[in-house]
Amino acid sequence: MKILVCISNVPDTTTKIKLTADKTAIDLANVQWIINPWDELALTRALELKEASAGKITKVSVISVGNQSAEPTIRKALAIGADDAFRVNAEAKDAYFAAFQIAEAVKTEAYDIILCGIESSDYNGSAFGGMLAEFMDHPSVSSVSNFEFAGEVVKVNREIPGGYEVVEPALPFVAIVQKGIAKEPRIPSMRGIMMARQKPLKVVEAAPAEAMTEFVAFEPPQPKAACKMVDPANVAELVELLHKEAKII
Amino acid sequence: MNFDFTEEQIMIKQAARDFAKKLEADVIERDYKAEYPTQHIKELSNLGFLGMLVNPKYGGGGMDTISYILAVEEIAKIDASVAVIMSVHNSLGCWGIEAYGTEAQKEKYLPQMVTGEKIGAFLLSEPEAGSDATSQKTLAEDKGDYYLVNGTKNWITNASSGSVFLVIAQTYPELQHHGINALIVDKDMPGVTIGPHEDKMGMRSSDTHSVMFNDVIVPKENRLGGDGFGFKIAMKGLEGGRISIASQAVGIAQGAYERALQYSKERKAFGKLLAEHQSVAFKLAEMYVKIENARNLVLKAAWLKDNHKPYGLAGAMAKQYAADSAMEITTEAVQIHGGYGYVKEYHVERLMREAKLTQIYEGTSEIQKIVISRQILRA
């Protein structure tokens, strides 16, 4: 059995977001890149399952759509423990484009389970997983917070309001995972880091496809208004300000 | 010239940073209770930081000194106690055996040291031989096929957690430091006693003890290097150890600087943020420059070591400057925090206590100046 984890190369979540002058893109200068946190947890769970499978899961692969600058992020996934990797050599223009490219790249690879994060921390589109399943002609389960093997069956916990439901999807399938899928991401070990360069990283040229969407403009949120301090003794002034200025009472 | 790190070095630094984040949760409590970070050291070894410099042939990471000091800095930024446990184990314990050990010694000790199953300690200081390391009173009498070791060692990091002791002892007192040997002593050899835990000012989560040797029989095969080369081995070990202690000092300073920077952007006084007061902004600027200087000295020393060039002078400069700067920077970080800096919750008072030790151990700042001045005067 083989597992594929789709990883997205995203800016570090602590990055201060700046826009380009024409506001149609994020200024990517001096940005630190990381594995999308949801994808990193998916990878962690895949590796846990492989380790506990007593040889049943033979391989965990990762795939990403990106140009060469995404390779350090892909190699980090290899350092964490993935066995091999694919990089589709193209800029991931939108979810449709990325899903199409990944489906094209791995259609003949016969992965039994494909994992991806429910969203990516850069554009938070939440569209990729469903599209990938459609292109692969696989069933998909979203909001997956846990999955494990029960004999030959995979049992998937799917989060729903107030609880979760248990689904038994037919293999192969796409699991679109929530953050609870693994406790915390793995830190690569020194040995893993040294081994990463020796693991296969196959570069696949992009298939002909166009993006379905484009970014027209970004607007940063309004800066937080200054905090007005009111003397605790002066309740009347506070009420007056809440009523006339903040207009919330 | 190239100031870029390799992809692996960046990944190692990030891995150390991710590991160090977990130390923050209990660092204040462990410092207060002087509690050894057992679980954290276990994870440190699982990640391979405990044998990261050792040749992969013995199970180590085979990494360069630059990667190592990047990791030490990241860990020291949060918890200098964990950094010193790691530093002594790697720079003095593992390195000593790898650099000077026989193949049999390396095969016997290194595989267990890289997994953290056995932690290394370095036993040089004595009650009356600190900076004056040539006056070793601990005796290793040559009894034919073994050494009979008697004496006391002081200020031993990893003394209770460790089990592979590199002991520096005098065999031929008449030859002074040319008569000193370095021996590998297993802690469980009969006659080895660990003294009480030292109640230290800082780095309280690392275990420091005195160690007593009473008629300890150490087989000849446990001697590191040639007969009478012990002092040379000790000095060479400290030469490398200094680089990582300098990096630890940079980490402590960086930790204090980051906390002071954050605080000065949050706290207001006289109607504006602390950072908007020039007196505070200038302090931050001075801290920043000193840290950059110290880090560059450390990196140069590490680079020299990796490129098999002499690094004694560079290491001494890095250690002296980084340690003294860390003391100044942590003191200023407390000052910027005002009263809050003087209580434990804000971390900077702990960093200040930790910085103090970097000026003392593995060669005081004064000893570094002796090393530096001797070299420049000789030139």
C-alpha cells in the first residue's frame, strides 16, 4: 500500500504580509517558506501509519506544484521521513491548476490513499482536495480528523458540528485533513536531514492547463484603532463614549 | 567570501528552533527547582543532536561545526542549561574520544553516546586548579597494566546524568603538565563517587557536581592518546568547546534582546512606547550590533575548524567577546524591562544569570585574553 501526501509551499505563518505596489500580489521578498501546516500534519500522520503498519504501507511519497525554489520545502518533507518526492515544475496558479497537475503526475502511480490539508495557510481556498479527487476519479472525505486501519478497512473520522462521523471509504480515496489528524508536526532528525538529499526527488514537467481564476486585487485589513483609556472612576465618561463614539450601546 | 548557509544548515537551525520552543513551557520551573531536563534530553538525542558531529560510521550525524553552533545558539536562546548539556557532551565528550581515541575506544563508546544512552562529561577543574589547569592534583599512578586514580574534580557538568568521564590526571608530577594523562573512566567503576549537586546561580537545570576518585582502577586501554598527552588533549578539547560556549552566549544574548525588543514595542511610559524613547532605542541598537559581531566571530571560528585551519585564536576571541557581550546585553535587557525584568516570569533575569557563567566556564574571559594576547604578541 502506498500513501501520497500533497504539500504546498507557503510563507511562514509569522510572515508580515506586504502587498506589491499594484496590490495584485503578495510581495514575496524576504519570505521564509514552510510546508503548509495542515499538509505537514497529514505527512506526520502518514508516517505514523506507515511505522505502525508492520510493512503493509510500503511507501509515503510527497508531491508539490512549484518551481525550483520550492525544493527546500520538499526536501524538508523528505528529511521528516517521506520516502520520495515529486515536484511538478510550474507555479501553482490556483487550486484547479495545482489539482490538475498533481492528478496528471500521479495517475499511473496507483496510490491507495492521497492526503492533503483542508486548506493552505497562504490563500486558504479549501478547494484543492475536492478538485484533486474529481480529477483522479476517487472518492474523497473532507474534514478528516483521524483515520486508521481496521483490518482491510480504513476507518475515517470526519468532523461535523457537535461531533464526528465515521466513514469507511473505498480505496483508493482522497482524505482532506483537519489539524487534529496528528498531535504535532515532526521535527526532522539530524540523520533525516543528511539523508534527504539522497532520496529521489523527481521533477515532472507541467501538463498543458490554464488557471481558472486570477487575483484582481488584495486589500489589507484596516489597522487596529488606538485604544482609548478611561479612568476607572469615570464610569459616566465610559458610557458616554460607548454610546456616542463607539455606538455599541 | 560567502555568508550563505547551506540548505541543510538552515534546516538544522530550524529543527533546533522547533525543538527549543518546547523547552519554553517549563524552563522557568526547571530553573527554579534546579531540575534536570530528562525528557527534553531524550528528545534531543532522538533528534540526533547529541551525536551530530560524530562520524556516521559510529551512528553520528557527521555534521559540520557551523551546523552545530547554529543549533546550540537556537537552544541557548530559550534554555542555556540544555545547551550546555549538549555542548559538553558533543564538544568535549564525543569529540575527545573521536579525535584521540583508538578504534576500539571509539567503537566501545561512541555508538552509545550518539544515542544519548551514555552522556559524556569532561573532568579537568579541581578545587585548586581552575584556570590554572596545569596544577593537577588528581593522580593517575602507573601500576603496570592499570592506572590507580585518586583525587577530586570540581564543577563537573553532566556529572550525575553522564557516565563517560574524560578525566585529566597527573601521572608524572615531576614532568608537570607534560606528565598529565587523559583517561576514559566509566562512572560505575568502583571508587568513583559523585558529590552533592551544586546549587548554582544560573544554568540550574544542568547538573553540576564534584566527583571524587578513591583508588579507582582504570585499565591502561582507557587512556586517550599517548602517555603524557593528556594536557594537550584537554587544551585542544577546550579550544573547540569554546566555540560552542561562545555560540551559547550568542543565543543567551539573542534571547534577551528579542524579549527586550518585544517588550519595548508593547510597554508605554511617559505617553509613548519604550522603543520610541531614544535611550531605549539606542540600547537595542547597541545590543543588535554586539550580537552580530559576536555571531560573526563564532561563525568564523567554526568555519576555520571545518576547514581544518587553526582556530585557537578565533575561538578565544569569539568566547571572550560573546560572553562579555552576553553579560552586558542581558543586563540591559533587564534594565529595559524595569521591575518586570527583575522577576522570573519575564525570563530576562534568568538569561542574565546564565550569561554570567559563559564568562567563567571553559576558560574565563581573562584566560581568553591570555590566549589572545600571547598569540598577537608572538606574531
